[in-house]
Amino acid sequence: MRSGFVSIVGRPNVGKSTLVNNLVGEKVAITSSRPQTTRNTIRGVLTQGDSQIVFVDTPGLHKPRTALGERLNKIVYGSLADTDMALFVIDARAPIGPGDRLIAGRLTEAKAPVIVAVNKVDIAKPDQIAEQLAEAAEWDFAAYVPISARTGDGVDRLVDEVLPRLEEGPHFFPPDAVSDQPEHLLAAEFIREKYLSRLHEELPHSLAIVVNEMTTRDDGLVHIEATAYVERESQKGMVIGKGGSMLQAVGTEARHDLEKLFGAKVFLELRVKVEKDWQRRDQTLDRLGF
Ligand SMILES: Nc1nc2c(ncn2[C@@H]2O[C@H](COP(=O)(O)OP(=O)(O)OP(=O)(O)O)[C@@H](O)[C@H]2O)c(=O)[nH]1
Ligand SMILES: [Mg+2]
């Protein structure tokens, strides 16, 4: 009977959230091809018999350019401060760079055992993978496992490397739990995910979703009122789309996911508001819940 917390860290876009979803077998964290998709720690719970691993997905570590960026990095370091282990995810195709070395240094300081997951092997060439494994091995961490978070290849092996390194301990969550995220946060994230794949350039960064109200009616229908915040008046049009087309497309897609999540019909009301330069202002970041 073992248990513990395992932080998943790495540069933006390497596949940390995809991995946590694969590990727990359900979508608990949103993913996208845009960097800095994850903006808070998300716990994904994997129960195997008497043992339980709590994976903590974190934002990608990067050079911060805004107050939001600084907060995101702090979240990652905070999660490392009291973790039992760390999974360091790197992209098999991207050469190990200064960003990875910085993270490796922090992980060494953190003292917890570290397992390196070399991800995206499904789209990397065999010699790229071999080279990456060899280069990463110079760090002297506990284990190195090639995986594909997308296909699930190697993920069982990763769990096999984690479990024996955790200490004896109790369950932290009920055995059927996969996440501890409140439903309104999960709903806001699902909506943001639909936007991320449709928006370009700086817009994904400028977008924040807040669920203002969520109620279940007597007939079971879940009514969700949410606001999409952008940073400038000029961005509002893009988030709404011509004649409301973007709002409608995102709403339909999000509703589909939310209905699966809640197992109920969902009515989604989505508004768009401007919150000037929210990424750069501490006060607004507080208010938006970062
Ligand atoms: N082909 C392939 N794509 C992957 C794999 N893992 C993740 N991806 C893709 O890589 C992109 C980034 O994945 P995320 O899981 O959002 O990455 P992340 O590390 O959580 O990113 P941030 O939250 O921004 O730090 C998405 O488009 C994923 O579908 C993989 O094993 N194989
Ligand atoms: Mg992520």
C-alpha cells in the first residue's frame, strides 16, 4: 500500500497534460498545441488496488513576460517544494536546451526522486529518441522512460517506475476519484480549450474564462453562465466571430464535452467582456482566480 504526490513538470507544450489524462484514463486537464495551455496545478488521481498516485499537472516552465507568466512559474516551483516525486517530461524531437537544463537544476535541488519521460515517441525518429535518452541520462535521475502520452505507449512502464519509489501511505482520495477539481473550474477549462484550437497569435494568452454560475434544474439540465475575458476591445470581435459564429461554434463544442462530463444536458450561456491587460495586472489576476 503506497501513495504519494508526483509533480509533472517540463517546458510548455511537451505533453504534460496529455500525459496526466492518459495516466488517469479521463480528461481532467485541457490540452492544446499552444504553449501555456495549463494555468494552474491540476491533480489527477490513479488508484491501483491499495496504492494511489496523485499526479500534479503544472504549467509549462518558461521565461515569463507578464505577471501571469511569473505566477505560473511560481506555481510550478511551489508544487516541487512539497512533492514526493517528479516526472520531468521532455519532447523527444526538441533538442535539450537551456530551459530543460534550468528545470533539471531545480529538480536536483528539490531532492525528490525524478523520472524523465521522453514524450511523443509516436512522431519521433528512433535515432532522435535514442539520442534524447542518452543526453538526458547525463542528469543522473532515477529512470528514463520513452513514452507517447497520446497513444499510451510506455505509460504503464512509467507507472511501474513511479510506484515502487513511493512510500507506504494511505489513500488521499476516494478510489473512484480521478481529479479534485471543482466542477465550475473544469467547466471553465473545457470552454477555454475549445477556444485555444481556434484562436491565433496572442489571443490564446489574452483569454480567460470564468464560470459565474452553475445550477442544476429540477429536470436535470445543467445551466452554466460563463464569461470570456479578453484584454482589449479589438479582441472582442475575434472571440465573438462574424455574426456570433465563433461564440456559437465554441459553445456547441464545449457543451458536447460538458454533457459528457456531467452526464446531463447542458445549457451554456457565454458572454464576452474586456478586462484591460488582465495578464499584466496583479489585481485583476487575483480577481480572475490565479
Ligand atoms: N504526437 C503526439 N502529440 C502529443 C503527445 N503528447 C502531447 N501531444 C500534443 O502536444 C501538444 C501539447 O500537449 P499538452 O498536453 O497540452 O502539453 P503541455 O505540456 O501540458 O503544455 P502546457 O500546458 O502549455 O505547458 C498537444 O497538441 C498534444 O496533442 C504525444 O505523445 N504524441
Ligand atoms: Mg498543460
